[in-house]
Amino acid sequence: MPLPKHWLRRMAVLGALALLAALIIYLAEDELNTVVFVLLVAGVVGVGAWMLLAPDELRDWLTGRQVYYGTGTAILTIIVIGFAVAGYSLAEQQNLVRDLTDAQIYTLDKTSVRALEQMESRLAFGGFTARIVGFYNREELRERKSAEYLLQQYAEKSTGLLTLEFIDPDIEPLMAQQFGYSPTLDLGPLYLVIYNSSGNRVTIEPIGGPEEVLISTAMLRISVAGQFKVYFITGHLEYSAQSEAGLGLSGVYTTLPLVGINTDTLDITTAEAIPSDATTIIIAGAQLPYTDSDVEKIAAYMASGGRMLVLADPPYADPISMVSPNTFMLTDDPLNRYLWDEFGVRMREDLISDVSSSIENEFVIVPARIGPSAIMDDQLQSLAVYFTLVRSIEMADDLGALTSTQAAYRRDVIYATSDDAFGETRLRDVNLEDEASFDADSDTAGPLAFAVSIRLVNELDSDIQPRVIIIGDTDWLTNDFIDPQSGIEGIPGNIKLWNNTIEWLTRYSEIASIPAANRTDLLPIIVTNQEQTRIQLITLVLLPGAILAVGVLVWGFRRQA
């Protein structure tokens, strides 16, 4: 007994739905698994039975009015949904997207494109290539696709020197270990890798997450790498740049190369001159006075537009060696005289006591006043910075009479004490365990400046632009305050002060930064899993489902008419 035609129609509809489900699952899983195979067989059987057992109805459907309603409407709707799903899935897999906004806010910013061009220009000159490597496991396929869309835009703008690679850290744990990637560390899954002409890795630059500003900044760091070099001066018992001890400076010395700033030490007593590739020199806590010969080398460097950071501790009261007293930057020290004659600043021979703005004791200073220095920004203003055993700085402006040389520079106070502070001058007899007392005849009354920045008054109009920062303390920059590994355990204010100081002296932030990061109209290019799921639900289920429901209702009404 043949099946009734209405049963055949139902089998055809169910078969078409099975074929649609098989297509969706296949595109999502990208494999012909058991579920897809079963649905495919069911679909072929359902549609095939209708075609074989009711060929006249199929012929009428293809040529007659049934194409406009009834079973034909349902089947055509399902076919349209199938094409929509297939097209959406293929477009998603191939990253076929277009930015239809007038302002192109979902397209790479021009500054990002320039960062890519600068990096590739330098790579081409040296015969190098670059690759962005992303670590995503199978549970992070959506995150990988979102990141891939953003990264693909860089690859499309590339001249062929930039490629992309995605690695599953669960399958290749040794590769993840080589890159330093771990899902437990909040470092992000992306890395920028540079290869030489032999295909060997020469540089691994961590990027972080799939954000345009992070990717472009990493590219720019590669572009400017080697253009900056900071020398830590030695020869007078300065704080050790490589030491990982509490009073060492390895925390800052070893992290500078991570952002493209090379570091080295320079014994100024034996060097003929400060090297021409020096972007900045740092004199950190010397214990012995500089000679006239040493100062002549510094003066020649500064006259050519050099940059210098001078950190000096209170003499006698704050030695780092039990063998030799701290006699650096006394009043008649050649370096102190040079700073006064040229820049209008000099170190006083004192130890600041500030009971109103300090912690633990009066000699651990927290700045009470923040000046209008160029290195200051809103974030640094909001952070506490700690200084231990500090000496004050005298400026020529305080005396009211400037020489022509001094008048060429502007001196901006970075930090100063409270009004209650004073500078203790009896340093040979000071006892840090006892409370200091103010002597009006010999001590210096507050407020006292202890961190100052110096630059030309008409800096922008000059081809030679020397810059100086002088701070009456070295301890704030040591590993006790800035963690030697990552800075996570350091004092945020001290870390920020160091970052702002080195950026202002080297002009690194002016060269190696992406203005697009500050654009308020630049929207995220990638979407979250929740947003992507919501878009798929609306476009692939709700809208086609509504069309199908309307078709079924029309069919039902017409059958009853």
C-alpha cells in the first residue's frame, strides 16, 4: 500500500531539515562525523522518497502553482536558509569582511599601517622577515578567529615580509615554553618574531592580547630597536647596574632592552670620550668626586645635545661602602660646579628631614609638592613615590641673578618637600636613629626642591637640545623599590617616575608610540564570544525562522480556504 501524499510531503520537509542540519554541523565542526552522516542519510531518504514515490507532485511543484505556496514554500525557505548558513560560514572561515562605516573605524588606523611600513623597511634592509605567532588551544577557536581577522589586516597590508602562525600550546608545549607562553601568566597569546635570512629566530617580542595598539607598538619597537642606547657611568664607586642585590640597579638595567633601548656601562675615567651612540648617560650614586677630566668629557657630550640623569645621595650620611665615605657632589666638586655654571643647578650638602611628608621616619620622604615639570603626567601625579635619605637642590632662580648661560635653560621642579622640612647640614655627626633638629644658623629651611628637570628655554627652535634631570637620591631607583624581574612587586610610583624619566630623556615615547591608542572614535575590531554568538543566533536562526514560520502560517491558511 503506497504512502499517502501528505506523509510523503512531511518526509520531504523533514529530509530537507535534516540536510540543513547536516550542512550546519559540518561547517561548524569542519569534519564528516557520525552525526553529520546520519543526518545526511536521513535527508536523502526523506527527499528521495518524495521524489521517487510522488514524481507527479514533484513535476507539478516545479512547473505549477505549488511553487508559490504549500510544500514548495517550506522547501524553498529551507533551501534559502541553507544557502545563508553556508555563505555565512564560508565567509567567516575565509575572513571575508568589509568595513562599511564612513569613517572606516573598523579598519587599521593609518598610524598602524605606518608602523608596519617602518618595521618592514628595516627588515628588508637587513634581509629579515617577521611572523606574528598566536597561541590558542581547541577551546579558544572563537578567540583565535577574532584575532585572526585583526591580524589578517596587517598581513594584507604587508609587502610579504609578515606572516601569521597559530600554535596549539596543548599540542606543542615545548614551542610554548620557548616563547615563554603560559595560560597562567597574564602576558597575552601573541608574539612578534623576527627571523634572519637562514630562517633562525633572532628576536621574540611579546605583544600581549589581540589589540591594534599593542600589535602596532610591538612593530614600532622593532623599528626603533638599536636607535637608543643608555650608558651607566662607572669609575667612582657608583651603584652597580648589573647587581641584583637590594641596592643594585639590575631592575632598570635589564628591562630597558625589552622595549628596544640598549644598555651598557662606561668607565669614564678610562674612556677618551662619551660614545657618539649614547642617547642618555646615567650617573647613579657615585661615592667619589669627579675630576676635571671627567667633567670635560661630560661637558663635550652635553654640548652636542646629550641627555643626562644625575642621582646623588647626601654626602657622608649615606655611603654604600664601609671603606670609603660618600664625598660625591660636594660644593667644590667639579661636576657640581659644571652643573651650576652651565645649567644653574647644584646639590647642597645636606640631608632632608620632613616630619610632615614622610613614612616610617622623617628621612623616608614622600613628595609634598609636585612641580610643572615636562616629565609629570596625571598618572604620576596620582601615585606616591618614595625616597630614602635625600639631599636638596639649589637653583639659580632662587638667587635672582642668572648668567647668560644659565638664562638659556628653564629649570622645572619635579618634587619638593613640605614647608616644615629642612636640610640638616651637620652630616659628619648625623645619627639617623635620632630625630633631627633644625638649626637656623646652618640648616636650610623648607620647602626644598630635590628633583629638577632642565631643558633649553627655546628647545624647539634649537637643533641641539640637551636635557638633564637631577635628583638628590639614588635609593628610589634600586631593586628595593623596583623589582628586578618584572616590577610587579615594586612601588608603582617609583616605576612610573623611572619610565617617565627615561622616556623624556631619550624621547622614546615621542618616537615609539602609536597615537591611535588615544583616538576616542577607534572601536574594537574584534568581537567577544557572546557578541559573536548573538549575531549568529539572530542572522542564522531568528530571521530565517521567522520567514519559515510565516510561510507555514500562509500555507495553513490557504489549505483551510
